Amino acid sequence: MTKKCTICNKPAVYRIKDTPDFYCNDCAEENFGDVNMLVKVEEEAQKLKEYIETGVNGEVDDDEVEESAPVEGKPKKKKVSSKKDDAELDQDDV
């Protein structure tokens, strides 16, 4: 899905980092003057695409992903002890 300019609805080229504000080249230059302060939409899309592809190909360790960026709706892994482990602990206490 192509992002549209917030001002004129042309295809967006730039955005303000961490906001939903997108701008075409003309509106960005007119309103900001220095477009170097803005993030290029295509570069951000490419980074996201690469991240997804590495995850799909199994190159990302699941533990690293959980620690660095928790996924919403995915519960964190918990270590669950079995009854056998509990029994062994009880015997050690005796």
C-alpha cells in the first residue's frame, strides 16, 4: 500500500520519524526546506522487508527477538517444571 502525502495526497517520499506524517517531495521541500531531517519512506520499507525476510528464513534466533522486541499477543516463554522434576527436588530435600 502506497503512503500518501498528508497535504496533497500524492505518493509520499518522506515522513517524519516516529509519526504518521508523510510528505511528497514538493510538500516536504516547501514545508521543511531541509529534507535531510526527514526519513525516506522507501528506505524504511526496505529495512522492514529485510528484517521480515531474515525472520522467515530462520536467521533470527527466537530468543533474541523476544528480548529485543516483544511481539504483541505472543506470550513470553516460561519454564515449566514437570512433576518428575518436583519429585526429584522433594527427594533431595529429605
